Amino acid sequence: MSVTLNDGVVLAVDVDRTRIERRVATRYCDLLTEDLNEALALCESARSEGRALSVGLVGNCADVLPEIVRRGVVVDVVTDQTSAHDPLTAMCRKGSR
């Protein structure tokens, strides 16, 4: 939410769909998608239009970030908001190594 309040565009990745759904329901996030191509297109469109937008992508950052780098996508900030103490996310992180 802090990014969009400052007229920015953010792609927030979380392995737990229900967390993104909760953020959308409480208006902390604008959109939810499970598709990286769609997420990047939405972000690029908003950025080129000068429109604030937050997109929640269901996925594992350990998989998504290398793909973003491979594609040459330029970003301003990267942060992983996944809870380190959550058993589900810890299992996903371990499985992707």
C-alpha cells in the first residue's frame, strides 16, 4: 500500500493465495493473478500510464525473481514479504532450492 500511496507500481509475490485475497479484500492490494506474464503486463501498463497499481502474484519468490532477471525486467525495489516463521512458506522455500 505504501508504494501505491506514493504513485508507484508494485508486484507483490506470495505463495499463499489467501493472503493476497485478504489484501485485495482490505484494499491493501489492487489485483490478484497467478500468471507472471499477466502480472508484468499489468505493472508495465500502469507504469507507462503513470498510474499507481499493486498486483499480488501467487507464486514463490525463489522462482519468480530469477525469471524476472532472465527476462531483463528492470525494477526499482525488490522485497520478499513472505513470513519466515510460516510453515507453508518455509516448506515452499526449501522445496525450490
